[in-house]
Amino acid sequence: MKLIGSTAPHIRTRDTSQFVMLDVMGELLPIYFMAAYYYGMRAVVLGLISMLTCALAQGAAAIFSGRGSVNFRDYSPLVTGMLLPLMMPASVDFRILISAGLFAILVVKAPFGGTGENIFNPAAGGFAFAAICWPQAMFSYPPVQSSQPAFALATEGLGHSAAYALQMDGRPGVDLLDMLLGNFIGPMGATNILVILACLVYLIARRTVDWRLSGSFLATAALMAFLFPRAGLGRGASVGYEMMSGMLLFAAVFLITDPVTSPKRSSSKVFYGAAAGVVIMLFRRFGGFEDSCVFAILLLNAFVYPIDRLNERLHSRKRRKILETGQV
């Protein structure tokens, strides 16, 4: 018998990693459609520029690292490229977007071995880099249904999101129903709440996304919002505003569920999702940015390997005890 060594992700089902990536890309298209509806063709231009940047960066990394030729069947840089603009304002400068894409691939992903071997989520890392370097531009948003110039930079009429109002211990000046319908300012892809929820249901049904990750994360975040409401908010309103503001729901669908940077065992996924919910809510309450989802995710990414190792050790002890009991 000949054993063939390969790097992760290893295929354990009939779906290949290419089909998984295509599934995610397919579900990001409706979000881009809504972003284009609210902000015009600039949303599409941002997506194309970001995808091209990430694809070229990964190709360059593959060539200059000497690890092999460019893999044109690897769609992961395209997924990263699609995710990045959706977490940003539609008015973001192209240079910031390109810098985020280069950092995501060349710093967060490639040095660890590329696809399947990266420790940190590339899209989260790219956004975190841009947020630290250009916080004013990254957290200033144009009004909803304001058609942004496709190639020119808009600098007027920018405002703060509902997440900013929560951070300032204020009540967001928007109704919860409007938030559900996406009629409020924020990251151009994270405000389409109904569309994101539909994407979550589809990806869970397709088993592209593990419901344990998203479910435990959202349940824990909602519980934290209910137990510790912000100033001036009732418990029910706190849950609604926290869940629909910023990138929390978007992260639950497209960032927390990354199969490479999340645990492998089912019980580990539940623990990881719950821990992410707690950390993200703490970052939101005490962090320096109005929306700290990506920073919390990057922090949790660093603990995925210890979580998997500890869980595997506990399962091994349990199996050993069952065997010993059976022998007796």
C-alpha cells in the first residue's frame, strides 16, 4: 500500500475544498448585489479590485517561495478578496483595500505555508491591519442608498455606525426593524441582516458551515447582550442592537466558520464558538474600536491548536476508561 502525504485541508467528504469555496463565493454574491443596490457600482469595483489583489499576491507568494507553481484551482484568495470589502465602508480608499489584501495573503497566510496551513484567518487579519493603520477611514460610513462614485473617493457625508453609538453608551438612532431590513449605515456587506441570515441557513443546509460554530457563537453573544445590556437599553433591545450592529452576524457566518482556522472536533467547535462569543462581547464593551470582531477572532485563532489537543486528550482518556471498564 502506497501512502501519499498531503497538507491540510484533508478531504473527508465527497465535497472538495474547491466546491466549499465556490459555495461560500456563491453566497457572497447576494450580499454584493445588495451592497450595489445601496451604494452603486463602487461596491462591485471594490470587490473586483480586492479579489485581483489577493489572487496576484497568492500567485506571487507561490512563485517566489519556491514551493511550487500557481494553483489555479485554489479559490481561497478569491474568498478572502470578496470578504474584505464587505467588512469595510463603501467609501474606503482603494489603496487601503489593496494594502489590506496584500497583508492578508503575504503576512497572515503565505508565511505559514499557504492554503490549509495558516493559523489566522486572512480576511480578519487584513481588516485588522487596515483598522489599526487607518481607523478614521475604516469606521466612517456613507449614508445608505447614496450612490458612491465608482472610482472617485467620497469624503463628505460620512457618519458613524450603530456599533459606535453602542460603544459610546448611547442608543443607535435607528429602529430595529430598519436594522433588520438593512436600512442603516455600516460596513457595506454587514448591514444586510436578512440576506446574511438566509446565507447562514443555506450554508448550514449544505454542510459548508458547521452549525455548532455559528450557533454557539450567536447564542453566547445574545446571552451576554441580555445579561449585560448597554446603558439606556432594555434587555430585549440590547440583544437586537448588539446582534445586528457592526460585523457580529457577518462574522458568525463567514469568519468564525473558516474550516482551516477553527477546531476540528464537534465539542471543540461548541467551546470555540462560545468562547468567541464571550471574547467578542468583551472586546465590544471594553475595546478601543467600535467593532472588534476581527481582533477577537484572531485572538481565538491562536488557541485552536491547544483546544484541539486538550479535547483529543480528554476523548482518549474517556475511550481508555470505557475499554478498561469493559475488560473488567
